[in-house]
Amino acid sequence: MLRYLPFLLVLALWIYAFIDCLNTPESQVRGLPKVIWVIIILLFGEVLIGPVAWLVAGKVRHAPADGRAPSEQHRNRRARWVAPDDNPEFLKSLGDEHSKGGNDRNSKDDALLKDWEADLRRREEELRRKEDGPRDNTPGPDDTPPPGKS
């Protein structure tokens, strides 16, 4: 298994360099036209000259603006997760959304809720009146005692 490892590493570098070259915009290619770089990578890929040449000299590489490597930037900065209800920017964005026209929606929702509450109160009142209404003394199905108890 280990005897195939060098071949697989060369193949991986070859494929990476080829795809990287194809995806690089023409404005970021140095030295030669992009088509020539693709041919160099394909022709000299087995001996690593083409892919290494592309990675070293073929593409414009930009350094970070502050001069530090990306790993240093990530090491020195702590990522903090904040829940949405604890995030002031998120809460402010919700407030902005409501101020842009959400008030109409909220007033409609409030009116609908009041209508539902009034309807619920009316129905409860009707049920109470039916239960407390005048009863005649004739026994009904609700007035029969359970079996075995007299």
C-alpha cells in the first residue's frame, strides 16, 4: 500500500494544479498565457515540473493586508458564538424590519387576536348559560346514577 503513496501524491498535486489553473482568472495568471500553463501542467505533470512551476510562478498570490499569515489571524482571534436573542445587531435588525412596515402587520395581528378572544369569551358565555339554564325535574341521561351505586 505504501508503494502507491508517492504516485497518489503526484497525481493529487497534478489534479490540484490543473483545476487551480483552469479556475484562475486570466488577469491573475503570470508569465505565460493560461492555455500555455495548462499545457505545461499536463505535459510535465508526471515529473512534477508543471504543477510545481504553476504553483510557484504561474499565479499571482496576494499576501494578507496586515502581513500576517492566515493561520496567525485565526490563532489570535477567538471565535465567539452568540445566540440570536443575545446578539444586539440581530435584535436591532428585527426592530428595523418592524419599523419599515411591520407595524401594519402587527396591528392587523393584534386586531385578529382581539376578535378571536372576543369570540372565545362569547362562546364560553353561551356554554355557561346553557349549563346554568333552567332545568326541569325530569331525570335525563346525566342524572342517572352509575351502576352499582344507589
